[in-house]
Amino acid sequence: MKHLLASTCLAVGMLAFGGAASAAECGDVTIANMNWQSAEVLANVDKLILTEGYGCNADLIVGDTVPTITSMTEKGEPDIAPEGWVDLLPDVVNRGIEEGKLVGAAVALSDGAVQGWWMPKYIADAHPDIKTIDDVLKHPELFPDPEDSSKGAIYNGPQGWGGTVVTAQFFKAYDGEKAGFTLVDTGSAAGLDGSIAKAYERKQGWVGYYWAPTALLGKYEMVKVEHDVPLDMAEWKRCNTVADCADPKKNDWPKDKVQTLVTKEFADRAGGPVMDYLNTRAWTNDTVNKLMAWMTDNQASGEEGAKHFLSENEDLWTKWVSPEAAEKIKAAL
């Protein structure tokens, strides 16, 4: 019995030492918790996986794109920005990487953040010939203006959004007015969301500006309207994004690169297993849309959303982590 107790104590002690060593290797980790839903839930996924799977002492801190990435470059903190919209700060990100202060990890959103014009899937299914903006503009009767049913309507975002400027410029470039359409000012994000919800619940035509990933596209199946011209970045910068440019040309909408950024100091300290995870972890717009729809319907926090994701998508996240980490995370859940 004494030998059994001694062996048990030794085994427990070795396990505790192993856990402490793992935590010490990873150490304290600060993760930027950005103030929008997709970034919030990804930060919480990272916290749970790094804490439970890799023994890190992970904490979330409040963040936003510009201050977080700038601080990581200039001050070396926080350690991780899970959802970095790097196209918004290309100079800062490139300088940070070139100077050895930042490391670019996985492209968190594998199919890129998507902006553009969308229509309900039931419209796309009923009219398979309508695929492009030009196709849409041939059918004002399918997308009636709520104020004048003799015209079609393109729904725009609220003033102040970059996507609102681009939509207005595309409306000019594609001769929307000449095609018998009006450009509808929805007034606010809630107004834009409400117009989609109203149309969808009544199975009416709708076309206009939106983006992914979003909870709304997880709830309502929408199809992105295609462009019949290739992306021209020079034209995009010259006129498509400039509100007072008088002669915009037809163009496509570039996808935003959404990448996980890590400070070089943390990457060096954390080492292989943790960085293997951060270099692998990625999900799609469809996955995030559905998760955010669940969060919205259930008024769930980022932590609750992360636990729901890990519980319901084991086949996905177990590919991101080592087998040993996967077992620890499953046990914690």
C-alpha cells in the first residue's frame, strides 16, 4: 500500500511538473479582443485552445484594428491579434514584419472578407440567368423600389461607410439610373439589416450592399452578385473609392486579407506547438456566419460562442491542434 501511494504521488507530481513546464514555456499571453462579433469569438477560441490545450496563461484585452496593430509594432503588445484586417494598415504591417517585430501567422479567414452586392438565394435559384450586376440591372421588376414599384432599387449602406461610397460609384459606373433603378439610402446599419430581413421574410426581391462574415448572412442565405470585369486596383484607388470622382469605371471588389498577427517576441518564446496552431487555425465565411447567427439568436457572449463552436465542430478544430492538445481541450469542454 505504501509503495502504491508513493507511486501515485510520484505520478501526480510528474504530471503537475509537466503542466507547469508547459505553462512556463508558453507563459503569459495577451490576446486582442476586437470589438466586433467575428473577432470576439475567434479571440475566445484562441484563449480556450491556448489555455486548455497548451498550458498558456492567456488573457483577453480590449483591442481594435489600428491601435492594436500599431501597438504590437511599436510596443510589442498585445502578443496576438487573431483577426487582423491587414489591408487597412499595409504600411504598418509590412514595416513590422520587415523590422522583425511582427510575424504573420495563418490567414484567419481562409476565403477572405467579402464585400459587394448580394441578392437572396431564392431569387438566384428562380432566375439562374441573373449572375452579374449587368444581369441584375436588366430586371428592375424583380427588385422593386419600395417607393416606386415601376423602378428597381439598389440598397446602399449608411453614410460614412467605405462600402457605401463604392456602391454609389458602382451605381454610376454601371448606369444604374439609366437602367431604371434608384439608389436607396438605408440610413443606418439597422436600416440596411431590416430591409434584408423584411424582403427575405416576404420572399421579395432585394439587391444591395453587404459583407461577410456577418450574423445576418448566417441567418439569411444570400448570393453575391458577380462582376463581369476583372479587378483593377489602380482604378479602384483612383475612382471607385473616391466619392467625388465623376467618371468611375466598372470594376470588381477586392477581398480583404484577414490574418492573425503575432509579435516576434512571443513567436520566439512560445515555440513550435503553439505557433503550429496559430499558423494553421483558419475558418471560412460560411462557418463564421453560422456561428455568429447562433450567437445573435442566443444572445451569446464571445466565450459562449467559442465553447459552442468547439463543441459542435470537433472535426474542424482538431485539425488545427496536436492530438495531445485535442484530448485536453475535449476534457475541458
